[in-house]
Amino acid sequence: MPQDRRRHAAPGRGLTRWQSRQRWTKGDLAILGCGVLTFLSFTAGAPLFHEAPLLTVPGIHASAPGVRAAAAPAGAAAPMAETGIPQATGTAAAQPQPVVNPAPEAAVLPPAAQPIHIRYPAAAFDVPLHPLDLDGEAQSSRTIEPPATKDGYWLSAFGTPGKGSGNTTYVIGHSWEGADAPFNHLSSAAAVGDRFDLETAAGSISYQVDSVTTYLKSGLKDSAVWDMVPNRLVLISCFTEDPWGKNVVVTASPAAP
């Protein structure tokens, strides 16, 4: 009896081995199928799946996985930042700044006071000054004859030099051809831009020549020489080469330091 059971059980064990072989054969078929598909893909050159698009970045020249190198075309715009604004590619040129010239420094004047001395190196005179009072007729006619001395004279009826002056200051003196007179060289040597010094009872004032003009004596009365100009200084003398027919007039303003 035991032998009979072994014979009946043998076919059962053989069936199990066949079924195992059948299941293994399906796995083999699956592996084999994948291998065949891979082989066909390489040999036929047609990909079975769509390739992912490659990222192209202008200006990148070295290739990396997933990145395709592409040179930026000539004349292309600068790369855009995330905000959409072109990135700066250079240093902005500095804008020229306006040049501001400082205002000229004004002359510092002592208080208005009587002039007592004048020194004019370019016209070769250095003389004391005396006040000269004028009567009404002399003031209206503007016909003034200084004393026959070698000094200069200040017309006290007009302006007083210094701070607070409200009129032109006038200094006059003689010029004589062939004789020694204080203002002999005024008509020949005075020039625009000259500087000279006036001493007053309150201090010293430097002046710079603004104009040198020759007038006929008959026309001097009605000229702008007699206009009221605060702090202006006017020197008047006879024209050395024509003392009876002409006058020389030098106008000056306080000079800046």
C-alpha cells in the first residue's frame, strides 16, 4: 500500500514542476520583450519616447547635461533680468557739472572822510591834497581854477571818499607844459587799469582807473563827468599839450583786494 501512494503522488509533483516552469517562462518572456524593444530602438534610430526640450541660454558656450550651447547673435540686446529690464552693460558717463564762478569780492572802504594825499605811480605824482571851497557861481558854471601850487585839491562841495559817500569825489591839479606841475603826466601816462592810492583822514582807499578821456574845455560843463556816482573818483587837469583848450579826465572806482 505505501508503494501505491508514492506512485499516485509522483504525477502530482511532476505537475507542480511543470506549472513552475510555465510561470518562469512568462517572466523570461517579459524580460526578453524589453530587450527586443531596446534593441529595436537603438538599431532603428527612432526613439520610443519624446525627448524633453533642451534649454537654450544666450551667451552660454559650454554644454552641460540638459543645456544646449548657443552663441548670442551680433547686435543682440543685453540679457533681460527677471524684471524684464535690460541689465546694465557698462558704466554711465559722468554728467558735466556747471562751473560756478564766485562773485568778485567788494572793496572794503573806511568811513567817508576828507582826502589828504594821493599817490599815482604810473602818472608820476605823489602829492598832498587840500580842500577847495567853491562859491555858487563856480559850482554852477563848473569853471574852476585851482591855486597855482604843486599840490592837488579836493572839491569839498561834492563827494567825500569812503563808505557812505553819496556823490563823486573830485580832485584837481595843474598841468603846465615846460614847467613843473603836479599833474603834468596825467594826460600822457594814465591808462585804464592803473591803480593808485588815496589817503583819507579815516584810512586808505585803492582805486582802479575805468576811463581816460580828453574834453574840450567848452564841453566839460555838460558832460557826464558831473553825474552823481557814489564812491567814484574823478581826477581833472589841463591837457598838457593844449592847456588852454582841453582837459583830461580820469575816472576810477574802488579796487577790490
